[in-house]
Amino acid sequence: MAARRESAAELAVATDLDPRRVRLAISAVLVLTAFLTMWGLDRNGFANSYYAAAAQAAAADWRAMFFGALDAPGWITIDKPPLSIWVMGLSVRTFGLSAWSLLLPQALMGVAAVGVLFAAVRRWAGARAALLAALVLALTPVAVLIFRFDDPDALLTLLLVAAAWALTRAIDDDCLRWLVLSGALIGLGFQTKYMQAFLVLPAFGLVLLVGGAGNLGRRVRGLLLAGAAVLIASGWWVAVVEAIPLDQRPFTGGSATGGPLDLLLGYDGLGRILGQGGGGPGGGGAGGAFGGAGALFGGPAGPFRLLGTPWDGGIGWLLPLAVVLTVIGLGLRFMPRDGPVATLDCWAGCCGAAGWRHTSWSSATCRVSSTATTP
């Protein structure tokens, strides 16, 4: 397996572009991404006032930052974990409250996601495919939108793309520390938007099992180690908060009992996977009075969901090509399960998961799976 993977990598390098041209091309793509995400960024104002309020509270009080509170005194939190609020809160604390201090971190995450995606695809498919993948992500309308907004999806996208990159490194180098890093990055995604980060787990696990080095037992052990990293990175904050008595911490917004575990078992976790609508006590699916949309848009869950409104203009236009290339990849099932074929397994799995989930959950998964056009 390792020898076959090395041959595939050598073939990609042999047919690759001149390194100087590659550097110029990816620099141009990154500049384009920065332009699309940063031009006129302050026109959006504070964007989502729900998360803007939490970032302002985080900048004013460290306790409020840790819990992701909506107010500096820390009476109630947002209905999401706080990692994206930590990033915005540090930016607001450093530069003061403004549209730029709130939204610039998201734009920079978009540029970083494009760069990391290029690095991941180049390892298995060469510079041409990597440049195409980077350009697809940079120009995907829903990606440009979310990288100009202060929702948690920008950070989630970056973390999931980075997790995919770490997975490619783990398979290429047969190194467990990259597997642990991939799992930890998915865990940080959980700390950004709860179980939305877990939508990629079936695809990532499949890629590791069929494309990893060594015998099946070794691959299963690697999978279990990566799973442990996911659980530790995901669960520590929830465990800490649940261990603190309710009268000594903020009430968890959207929950019935005041704790994040209740939120996970309710509408913002299993409820979204099972297709249950509605929101928490504040009303609305994702933030109550601050305008969360919940399950009120995006259409019913199903395999054709991403071809309908509003996905057809944001990502649906790319799916027919992704499906065709996935079928081609599956037709190569007798080839070594490395490089392009494993890449197709990964992105096709992500895309399939997106079609069955809550609208906002699908968006980041779609942006990750958009690279199925680059086998």
C-alpha cells in the first residue's frame, strides 16, 4: 500500500507544474479570496447581532468569554459552544468593537481554509487539481457569504478542512500523531458548532479504513485513537461547565435545564440530526429573539435537498459534476485505495451527509465536500 501510494505521489509530481508558477498561482487565488471576503466588509455592520453581542461581552469580561455569555455579567449564554466567540472576543478586546474587528477574523479564516485545502489536495492529486480545488472553494457563493459573516461556520469550515489535511498526512506518513491532530481538530469543530463537526466522521473513518497503511487491525487501532482524540477535544468544555453548579455560572441559552448537555440532547444536537424543529425557551431555532432560523428554511431532509432552494445557487450548481466524478472514482475500485480514490470517498461522504441534516449544518459540510470536483 505504501509503495503504491508513493508511486501515485511520484506520478503527480512528475506531471506537475513548475514550482514558481504554482507559487504565483496559489498566491493569486489567495489574493482573490482575500478580495472577495474583505472588500466592503464593514457594509455588513455587526452582521449577526446575536454573536456580536456575545463577542462584545467576551471582550469585556473573561468569565463571560469562557462561557460564551451574551452579556458581560454572565446571566445567559448563546446556544452554541464558545470557540468562535473566543476568537472574536479577543479581536474586539484588542482592536475595539467595530465591524472590522468582528468580521475580519472570519475573512482571514476563509483565506486560510483555501490555503490549507490547496495543501491537502496537492499531496494526493498534484498542483493542478489543488489549484482547482482552492479556486472552487474561493468562488463558491455560500463560502464567500459565510466568510463575510460572524456566524461560527467560518471557523468550523477552516477546522474541518484542516482536519482533512491532517488525515492525508496521517495516511501518507503512516504517523499516528497526524491522526490525533485530525481528531483534535474535529473536536475543536465541536467546540465551535457542536455536532455539525461530526458530520464528516463517517467519511473520514471510511478513508482511514480503506486507504490507511498496515493491516486492518492497525487501521482500526488508528481509528480508535483518532476517536479518543475527538472525544477529549470535544467533551472537555461541556464537562467543565456541567461540573459547575448552575447558580455559579450562566444559564445555557436554548436549554431547558440550563446546561450544555441538555442542549446537545435537545434541539441543538440530536434534535437536528433527527429532524426535529423548534428552538429553546427563547423561541427560534438558533438564538431565539435574535433571529435564529432553526428548521424554518432549507427544505426537507433528503438526498436531493441540496439541489433545491436555497442550495441550488449556493452549492447545488456544483453537485452534478461532483456526482459524476464520484461515480468515476467508484469505478476505479480495483485500483489501489489511495490518493484520488480515497479523496473521492472523503468528499462524497461529506456531501451525502450534508443532504440529510439541518440547513445551517449542511453549509460547512457542503463547502468541504465541494472539492469532490478535483479527483
